[in-house]
Amino acid sequence: MTAVENDADVIVVGAGPGGSATAYHLARHGVRVLLLEKTEFPREKVCGDGLTPRAVRQLIRMGVVGGSAATGDSAGAAAAEDGWQVNRGLRVIGGGVRLELDWPDLASFPNYGLVRTRLDFDDLLVQRAVAAGAKLRTSVNVLGPVLGVDDRVVGVQAEVGPDREPATFHAPLVVAADGVSGRFPLALGLAKREDRPIGVAVRRYYRSPAKHDDDYLESWLELRAKGSDALLPGYGWIFGLGDGRVNVGLGVLNSSSAFGKTNYRKLLTDWLANTPEDWGMTDESNAEGPILGAALPMGFNRVPHYTRGVLLVGDSGGMVNPFNGEGIAYAMESGEMAAEVVVQALARPAGAERERALMAYPQELKARFGGYYRLGGVFVKLIGRPEIMRMATKHGMPHPMLMRFVLKLLANLTDPRGGDAMDRVINAMTKVAPAV
């Protein structure tokens, strides 16, 4: 049999935040990386403009933003000069209460968040991967795996360019970072698990001089239509982009009775009709672009995360946080974890030794996120019941200390060692919860 020459040591399918982070961390270790993206940059994506400190930590690790920005206003101003909107924390609105919660001061995470459109953000990340040595090819639509001995994946089949020319690329390892659609893992028979939470989010940009430079991410726990006291399903957000616009959207979880039975776009406009007129979101002429939607695959809803030479990263492996719908931080974090495991695996001969190293990836994912995601699944079921959500909002919102605890839990922001009493309680909860 003729030996096939590999195009790379690792092929990464998809150049979103998870794929670009994987490629960056592999390339900086000297691994030959081929990063395949079906579109051209810059390109738009639906969700994720608002970044918590957990995501910012990964940006610092990639050198996308300077670590000195964690020191406060001067460095925050530097980030703003580079096109980022810096935020101090989360403003929560519900139960007749408006509460501003600053991001916690921790040893493990910066104390600020950032906002940037995915149009710019994804482009910045892929440029970092290329600068580190990854080879990027765009307009490559990956169709499925190339299988070798024992049905092990040894490459990918694709269509290239506007004429969809067939092409095959070979590598001993493949990372699937192709997002919520997960076409590559689906081609391997890895379907989504129906017993894990999933959400749907819709968003739109509006011109809003009154809200565009807000230094808090805004979360609405209760949504109401104009002239009605009845609660609409879901939760909403408003993120200032700092350029005259805001990102406004809402999400609905599959634990809600409205999931799959609601016109989400109408739901968004019904809620926005009840916002103050000077915010600019009641006037259709201030809207920029259509209302776009996306699914949020949560709590490891596709497993296993490693099989037959393929590692799943980010949304492809269902890694969205069930507590808050955050996906970018976990896509980038899992990308770094996958890269570290792959580097160790490639240093071993192909066969049993390499497989042993690769199996560390799902084990590390489960150890880091499994218990936390299990708690998140319980949380999703609880808040899907309107009576529980109303009670929690009514009795929890007036207590800032409790809400600071909730912020740490929902954003997954604790120091693993040391930390305060809140950190120790949250860390203990995630350790005793059985991993998903």
C-alpha cells in the first residue's frame, strides 16, 4: 500500500473562536496546523459579542489583548483604543429591581469584560492563529472524514472554492470545531444528546446613542410586552458596542414550555416596544440588519469528545454554559486544552501510546466542567418553570450579597484555590455534583 503524505500534523475544521484558539496553541508549539474555514473573513456570526472575564482570560493567553488591561482604567482605555468596549460587570433587571454587579476581583481571572462584534472578533482570532504559524484555507467546505484502518479518521473530504472542486486533506488527527451544526461529528455518527439542555437565541443591532457606551452588560430576567403585565418567555440582554450601536437579544431554553412554539423574532420586537423611547429600540429605522438566530448547545450535549482520531471543541461538543448561555469562553478554553493534549500525543508513536494520551482530553473536560454543567442542567430545569423564576427574582434580587454569589456561579468565576467563602461553596458544589 502506498503511504499517503499528510498535509498537516493536525487539521482543524472551522475557524471560529474554538478552531482559531486550537490552531494558535498548536502552532505556537511547532505543530503543523491546517485550519479549514467554509467562508471568507471577515464574516458575521449571530451570538457572542459580550465577553465575560472568563473569555478575556483566553484572549490574554492568546495575546489578542494585553494582560496589563487587568490593572484598571488606563489599560482599559488602551483596549478601547483597539476597538474593544470595556465593561465593569453585569446589570441585572428583574423583580422591580435594577442591580449593578461588578465582576469579582480574583487571582485567576481579570476583573473586566469586553464587547466586540463577531465580524471583527473572529477575524482577530484567526489572524493570531496565522501569525503563530497555522495555515488558513478559506472557502473550504468540509463534507466529512476520510477513514483509514479500523475506521480511524486520517483526513477530511471537502469542496474548495466557488466551483466546489472536490479535495482531500490528510492528517493523523482532526479537530472538529465546526460549531452548533456539528456536521463533521454527525458524519461520524455522533448525534446530539436530547437529555441535555439547549437554547435558542435571537439578536439584532440597533443604533442607540443612549446605550451604546454602557460599561455594564445588561441582563433582563423578566420580559414584558408594551401595555401588558404578563411575562414573556425567556431572558434578554443589551450589550453596548461603543460605536453608536447595541447588540440586543433574547434567549429561550428548552425547559420552557414556549421552546419551539414561539415566534422568537416577534418576541424580541414585542419586548423592545416596552423599552424607553430614547434608547432607540422602539424605532424600526434605528435597526441595522435583520433579526438573526442560533441554537445554543449546552452541557456537553454531544459526546464522546474524543474518538477515532477526532477531538470535538466548543459548540461542536455542546460546551455552552447552561447557566448563562456563554459559549466563546468554553470554545477557546477547550481549544487550548485540546491543543495541549494533542502536542503530548504527537510526541508518542502512533498506536496505543498515542491513544492513551488522547483520552486525557475528554477526561480533562469532564474534570473541569462536568460537575458544573450538571448543576447547570438542574438550574435550566428550575428556571424553565415560571413560578420558580418569579419567586427567585422576587426574593433574590433585593439581596446584593446573594446576587454576587449568583453572579460568580452563573459566570463560572471563582478561584480554584483560596478565594473567599463564596468561591469555596461554589467549588464544593461542583466537586460533589456527578459529572455529566
